[in-house]
Amino acid sequence: MNSLFRALKQKAVENEDEIIASSDAINTLEKAREALIEVEEGRAERASALLDGKIELHEPLPVVRDGDGKANGFATIMAGSKRRRTQVAPAAPAAPVYEPPIALRKPTRAGGSPKPSGVVFRALFVDARPLMRLFDNFSNLTDNLPFEFANDGLHVRAQDLAIVLMVSVHVPLAAFARYDNFVGGVQCVLSRSPLLKFGRGASNEHTVQFMRDHYEGNGGEPLCLQLHPRRKNALGTIAEWMTPIDVDCDMLEFRFPYHYAIHCAPEHFVASVRQLADRSKFMQLSICDEKVVFTAVGENEQAITLIELPAIQKKLRRKQKEDLLVAAAHDDELWKQVEDILAPEPRCTSVIERLPAADTGNIAMKDVNCYSIASGYLRKAFNFTTTTNCVGITIEMAVDDGEALPLRISLRHRTAQNQTYTTTIHLMPR
């Protein structure tokens, strides 16, 4: 069968016009190719019946023609081969994710006193590894991580001791497979070290489940974290009870409007930042009509490195201003609309957007070109792009009386299981 197919294929290469001229010849070639695939898949009887004409082809083979309209026999055969190879049976639907049971309440506290009535809160996230790896990036900021399960999902916020870098991760409610028995805010501060050790056991086949007994006065109640295989009967469940610590983790909050935003592709932007961070302790960020510019000055103040990323300037429609970008981060359908508007030209890696506050305050693009940023902190900020598939970066700039305000960097992540969440970073300029 292989020799027959090779011979017919060679004949098509040597004499394309003759092959194309005869529909019977094309049909024979297509049958030979179909029969070869049937033999490879262990259906010899079907292959024989196909060659004998007892079974007809499923579809006629479309003739491929060159640019001048001339039929191309070899291209016709290979196109048919590609079509047949891709016409495989649809994949079986993915097995449902195993949803472990909610733990039963313990009747007494750690000291032995009875507990008041309450319920066990449970949040189940089906892609454990990227979420647990995300917490690794907090290791350079703080030793304590405050967790807050709210009515819109999970919030984890932290800032470094110098109050230069502030990070807030939001895993929206829609990203959780289960969010059971939520009757109010579930808040606790965990030590980073045991959390990271626990997270190293997470694989791509694990789900992660958070549980806590929720009742009045449950401040000392531990948060239970469990890693479960996605398949029900698989082995390897890991559980750890983490006792919250009593520390204050207040963070600065910024509520001023931003004037300009840069929407960019992660791969180009992050690579540029890292390249400059290796050359200088500080860098400057500026924008103009057609490019985003990073400037790094060497320690001797003589070597100057410029990286220019081509950009276009594009405005959003009124109804799709700042609020839409925030809402779209948690709504795939809405995000598709925004992506269509923000899609850069093929040569561009960035889109510069003038926000409504720039019109209100009469802020020109040149007015925001006063950002000087510590390279090390910017590198730490972009480390959050490496934990999962970062599908979008937005950098927002604002000024007040000629002084640069904290830079806001929004990262949009998407896991292999199609869950999305966002990381918002505020970086203080020099």
C-alpha cells in the first residue's frame, strides 16, 4: 500500500497536467491515500473495499489551482491529505473535576470550649499550581500575606517595607469552581513561609481548596488548605491547617484618576524592562504619538540605553472607559470587545490611550513624561507575569502639579483551565 501511494504521488509530481485532466486519476489518488490511512489505523478490510469501489469517499476532493488558474495535482493531493488528517473523531469531553467534600465542623475550639453555631466556608480553585506559584512572588515583599474571601472573590494584598511597591491580586468569584457557605468576609493573615512550602506540592493536576469554620469570634480558627487530584480516584491529597497570625497589614490606597494608559503585549514589554534593569539602577518611561520609550543611564552617566517600542494612539468609546476595562478583566465576552478595540497594528507592540481625566485636567502626553523608576522594583513587579500565562499588561500614568504619581500596572492572567484573575501593582516613582 505504501509503494502504491508513493508511485501515485510521484506520478502527480512528474505530470501534474495529466493527473488533473483526469478526474478518475485524482479519485484514485485520493482513494489510495484514504486506504493508506485506514491500513495504518488497523482497518485493512475497509481499505480494500475502498480501493475496490465498494465504499465511496466521504467528500469529493477539491481541486487546488495555482495563481494563474492552472490546476495543481500535487497540491490537490496534499490538501486532501491535510483535510483527512484533521478530520478525526471529536475528542471525548474532559472528565468532570472532582469536587472534594466540605469538612465537618469540629464541635470545640482548640482550648476545648464549645463553638457557637456556624458553617464551614469552602472555595475551590481548579488550577492549583499557578495560583500557589503566584504567592511565591510575594516573597520579596513581605513575610505575611493577608487573605480576604469577599463576595466578589479572593483578595491578597501586600506591600514592601519601604512602601515603594504595592501588590493586590484579585481572583474573581467566577474563577472558582465552588464558593460555598459564604455568609460574610473571611479574613486571615498567614505566614508566607509555610504557605510557600505547601504550594510547592501543587502540580498541574491538582485543585486547591480553602476552608475555614465561620462563626462569631473565630479569629483564631485555622485556614485549611487542601490539594486534591482532579480525578476522583487518584491518590495524593495534601492538607495543611494554617493558624492565622495577629498582625496589621494595612496598605496605602490610591483613588486619584489616571491620565494615560499603555496597553501592551507582555512578551515584548517584559523583555525590554529586564534588559534595561540589568544595565542601570534606574530607568525613565516616556510616551509619544508613535512609541513607548524606556531610557536607562549607566552608573557613570555616560552610557545611555534606549529601547523604543512602536505604538499607536487609540481612544476607547465613551461607554468603554476605565470602568469597562476593570469589568472586562472578569468577563470574557466583554474582554473580547475591548481586545478588538485595543488590538494594535501588526507592527505595533503597544497602544497608548488618552483617558477621560486627561481631557478634564487638560493634560498633554508630554506632561506625563516625568517618570523615573527603580529598575529593581520594576523587575519585581513584572515577576508576576511569569507565574501563569499573562495575556495583557496595562500601565497607567498620572501627574499632579508636574509631579509623577504612583504608576499603576494591571496584569491579566489566564490559566490552562481557562480561569482568569488580575494583579494590580502600584509602583512609587523616584
